[in-house]
Amino acid sequence: MDDAAIQSLDAFLQRVPYVRFLGMRVEMAGDEMTAVLPFSPPLIGNPTLPALHGGVIGAFLEMTALAQLALAQPARRVPKTIDITIEYLRPARAVETYARATLRKVGRRIANVQVEAWQESHAQPVAGLTGHFLLRGDR
């Protein structure tokens, strides 16, 4: 992964106020990106369990998909979300959460992306996203 693509991704993430509120960051290991959502008390949706708010998980998954697309195509403008489907598989506890996106198909105008989020074990995902994104021209 070249430095220009990583710098472009960092700039993309810092332009989104909600990403800054969440504290979301990405880590690179070779060409594989992992998004990280650190736990923070304001992200709690169910204080009884405690568990993260579903909207926080949904936004984290969507931003992970957009970040993966931005990394794959740094010269393009930010894609627009066409539709997303989120599967909430189990409560996301009050701990750090991770996500990885897979670009299933990237065409000239549309991208199909899948994202999976987990906490302590990648084998036990807490949520998943399938989404379609409109790819736009150069910046």
C-alpha cells in the first residue's frame, strides 16, 4: 500500500465529524485494512447490558465500507451510499470493536461491499453490512 493512498484515507476520515466523534481509526497490515472503534461511554445504547447503540454500529460499518473504497480508489470522490442492509447478530458489548470490508465487485459506477464487525473473536461477529455505493468521478 503506498503512502499517498494511506494519507488520502486519513484525510477522508478526518473530514467526517461523526468519525471524529466515534474515535474511529484504521490500522494497516500490508494491504489489509482493519477499522477500529474504541469503546467510549457516550456510545452506549443499552446501559443495562451495557451494549453499544445500534446506530453507532451501523455508522461504523458504513464508514468502514467507505474507507475501504477510498483506499482502493484514492483518486475518486467519496462514493454515495445507495443502500445498505445491516444484520445485528449479537449485542456489541462495551469493548473495542473491529471491522473489515470486502469489495465484492467494483464496477465503473457501482460497488458492492460487505463488512463484518467483531469484538474479541473474529469467529463471532456482532454485525454485518451489505451495501451498494455509487462511484463518482475524479476529485
